[in-house]
Amino acid sequence: MDALEKVFGKTAQMTVLKNLMDQPDEFTYLSGIAEATGLSHSSVARVIAPLVDANIVIEKPLGKQIRTFSINKENDATNLIMDFYAKLNDVIE
């Protein structure tokens, strides 16, 4: 259990967000996130939508049906979340 889970509990959205923050320079597919997190494809699709709407996650289409996702490092809110996540992990272990 990492610091975010200790403080806020474990949710599917938090799990997806942490997965993307752990690989900030990569785009990944819904199925890749699902496999890495142990969540179902439908759960990932459901919880990633608000993150995309908030511009914390970037959605990049590849073709007509394939979508990839990455953390939006150019968003101020995302940078605050990532900084908080790093600092919280340093303080609570």
C-alpha cells in the first residue's frame, strides 16, 4: 500500500491515475492499463473519462477505434497532483 492509498483509500480512479503517473512519458492503451492495474477494461474506461475531461489525462486516437492515454504533464493541476504524490510518498511510508 502506497501513501495515496493510506491517506485516501484505494479506488479504481486512483489506481489508473497512479499507473499513468508512474509512466509519465508513455502513451498506453486501455487494455494495457487494465492489465497493469488488474482492473477490468470497462472499469478503466469508466474512471479514465473524468480524468480526460479534467485535462489531467491526454487521450490520443490512433485510427478510428484505438485510443491511447498519457498523463498531461503540461497541465498545472496534473503537475500539482504529481508533486503531491511524490512528496506524500517521501513523508508517509
